[in-house]
Amino acid sequence: MRSWEDLFSPPQLNLSEVPISLLAYIGDEVMSLYVKVHFAYLIKPSAIEREVRKRVSKKGQAELLERVKDLLNEEEMSVVKRAMNSKAATRHGNDPLYRRSTGLEALIGYLYIKGDVEKLEKILLLSVGNER
């Protein structure tokens, strides 16, 4: 029988070959699932969804990126910058919130695929208001 870790383990990919848009897509889903599970104690899906909308939105993610920038190393900041300047981030014009939220999503996707659970957990805990 497989464990939860097996079920949700990141795929074995060469990070240098993964498109930044895929990192952002995966990062958005990882963050969304984390926030939903964290607030499951609220029981009502509508209450959980309110919390998700606050945090997994361009405004919430852009604010979180500003809070975590000092935690990032050079390689992680490079991912954020690439994402902020990507075609996906500029698809909505030059909206600075959208660009920063795309940067955060790509960072989360990058950390997930890389398997950096410690850094990923720090960022996700900050997204729900817990600082460990």
C-alpha cells in the first residue's frame, strides 16, 4: 500500500527544463490545496473558500511574496524574477500585483518539485498566518 507521501510526492523533473508557466501553475495548486486543508476545521466549504480567496489571489500572493523575499536565496530569487518577467505574468498587462503573484506561484512550484519541504513549509505557514 502506498503512503500519502508517495501519492503527493513531486515528480522527478529536471528543474532547468521546466517552463516557468508550469512552475506557476503547480505552485498555485499546491498553495490552494494547502490553504483548503489548513482551514478544513471551518467545515463549511463557503467559509473555507473565503479564506482561500483572501490568500490565493493576486493581492494575497503578491503581499506574501514581499514578506518572504528575505528568506530566499539567489537561485530562488532568480525563479521569482524569471516568473515576474515571463509572458504568463505580463498576459494581464503590466499589473504589478499579477506579476508578483506569478512570481510567488512559480517559487512554490519550484520548491515543491525540488523537494525543499522546509522552505516550502515556511512560506505556506506564512500564507495562513502561522510563523514557525
